[in-house]
Amino acid sequence: MRSIITKLWDGTLMPQENLFVYNKEISDACEMSETVRERIKTALPDGEKFLLDQYDELNLTISGAGEEEAFRRGIGVGIRLMMEVTEYDDV
């Protein structure tokens, strides 16, 4: 049996996978974002459309780094909680 940390890290357990399904506000914002992105891409001259793709890639890199840091901090809090609970079990 694989640990939950391993499952989270390797992507077989994804708590965020249903985030958009259960949160209408986020789901609507994602749809609107895609609509706006397509309108911007259509409005750009052909020679500059690559800029929007480059912008998307940079945003993915930035948000990925933020999500990774949030993951690390969340795991750290969970581990500290478990250590504290275990400490009081011995008393």
C-alpha cells in the first residue's frame, strides 16, 4: 500500500480534481477566462499571437510554483500536527 504523501506527490491522488465541479463560481470564472483569452488571441495580429501562448506558459510556471509551495507547507503543517498529537498520546 502506497503512502498518501506518495500518492499526492505522484499525482494519483488529486484533492483539487473536483474543485471546479463543486464550485460554480470558479467553474464560471474558468469558462469566462477561456472566452476572454480566445477573444484576445483573435484580436492579436498573427505575428504576435505567440505572445499570448508565451504569457500562458509563464503563468503556468508561476502558478505551479505557488501550488508546489502550498503543497509543501500543507504537508509540513500536517506532519507537525501528527507529531503534536503523538506527543500527547504518551502522557
